[in-house]
Amino acid sequence: MVKNKKSDKKTGFFSLFTNKKNLKKTNKKLKISNSVRIKSVSQKKNFLKEKKNKSKVPVPLSSKKDLKENLKRVIPENKKEEFIGKKTQDVKKLIPKNEKKSEKEEFVKTYIPGFDDLIKQGIPRGSAVLVEGGPGSGKTIFCLSLVRNMCEKGKKVLYMSFEETEEKLKKHMELFGAKPSEYEKKGLLYVKRFNALDIARSIEALLSEAKKELLIDVQPILIPKDFQPDIVLIDSLTSIGSAFSGEENRFRIYMEQLFRYLESHDITSFLVRETSNPSHIGRAFVEKGEAVSFLSDGIIIVYNVVYEGGSRKRALEFLKMRGADIDRRIVEIEIKEKKGMIVYPKRTLKGKYLLT
């Protein structure tokens, strides 16, 4: 008996389990089946540790059954009918904030090979992006490539032309792998030619002769009521500007209305503008009152590159983009039949060259 007492003092807590009554109480308290018996202190510690860890392990939602069982933990039984009757928007409250909106909803990808590498996140949805460059640089082809890629991804595109006819534009699209007739049948593409002079006259009619400002807000572009575009392409601002010849103030007013309209309707837009000389490479350049560079959220410049010796190439620069990080290097591009524009983000211009 003395040895047992000494043994109890040395082992301490182990003495609790030497008593059969205490052992039964412990097993009953911990809800242990008859097939499992605690016979030592270490066994009890391991059992409690294992039980604690199991309570922290999240339930994997690998099936509808798992999801249903997990929802029972979140939604009380008496609130079940109320929950079922709620709309999907109300259910979003159960989703963490950082998972509510995907990157696809907030940013737009062009899917032009190599171009999206210059802006990793994509173009912020609702941005107005200016696409400018000299004659033959590839501005329109950039837009035609964008049309094909967006329609192939199921996005609705409105192409507003102030220069070429609808038929001519569709033929150009086909040259670069697009299927305009198929897109139109699916309700994904709407190509329309507009007269810039009509726009100039409508602005003139709504101007106050005294104050030279718009008396009311006007809709600067005509979007069909049954067509809600994800992307709008305007080709080009240069043609619209020519209709306001000698009336720079009126053109500026129209541009303000246009950008305000696009912003209020959360439309991602690409606006083509032709420049005789690159306007952002340090040369003297006077912008004719348009202020489009300041109004636009982003600027993409397409260059003609003339190398020493007479060889010519094309290049592209992402000059600015509000709300996104961009790679601002001037990189080479190519235009290929059935493929459209291809951007080479790793080919920075080298050697002696002239940008036009």
C-alpha cells in the first residue's frame, strides 16, 4: 500500500485512473464508447488534443450534400424558409468581400497577343481609352482585332465609324480572322456609320448664341435601344473634329459631353485619333483645343518607326492608364493576315530610329 501511495504521488494525475469508478466517470464525461478506454495520462492528453483539432477542421464543400450540411450550421432551422425565399443578391452577404467581384468584372482584357502583358490587371471597366497615331500606323487594325476578340468571348461591341462604310469595315474584319456576319446574328456586333456633320449641326442648334454653351445635356452618340454594348469603338475623333472646323470651342464642348456620357453609362470605350506627329515624345506640339488627352482615362500610341538606313517597322506604347499599372516601354508590333495585331512586349526598340 505504501508503494502504491508513493507511486500515486510520483505519477500525480495517474492516480485518478487507478480507481475504476473514476475511470468510468472520465469515459462517460468525454463520451467515449465502450470499445475505447483511457488507460494512461498520455492517452487522455492525446485524445483531448485530437478532439480539439477535429473541431477546428473546416468541412470541405466537395458536393451539394456537403454544402447543404454546412448551410445547416449557418442557418437556423426556424429561418430556413426565410432564407430560401431570399434573392441571390441577399445571399451574397454570406460571401467574403474580397470574393464578391471577380477580376473579369472589374477589368477588361483585350486578348490581343502580347498586349495584355503591358497591363497585367487589364483595363479598368468603364475607362475611355484614346488610341492615337499617324496614318498607316495600325490604329484601326488595333480596333478590328479588339472587335474579333471581344465577340469571340461573348462581349457586345458597338463600332461607330465616321469614315468607312459598314460593308468596307466588315471586309476588313474578315481579313483579320473575324466573322462579322456571325457576330451580328448572335447579337454581339453592331456596326454603324455616322455623319460627323450631323453631330456638328445638332450641337450648333443647342448652343446659346450669347453664352456659347450647351443649354441642356445631349446624347453625344446614338446607341440602339435594343443593344447594350460592353465595348464601344469610335473611329475617329479626327473626322468628328473636321466637322467643327474653325469652331474649336464647340468641339471641346462636344468632347466633354461625349466623355461624360461614356463615364455615366460605365461603358469601356476606345476612341481613335489621328495625329500628324507623335504628341508625347518631347517635340513641340499644339493640341487644337480638344483636350482629349486630359479627358481620356488611358492613352495608347501606335507608331511608325523609321530606322537609320530606311527600314520601317511599327511600335506601340501604353502612355497612361488611370487605375492600373502599365509597362511604359515602346515595343515592336506586327500586323498579320488572319491574325490582326501582335504585340511583342519583350522587344524594346533599339538602335537609331525616328518615331512618326
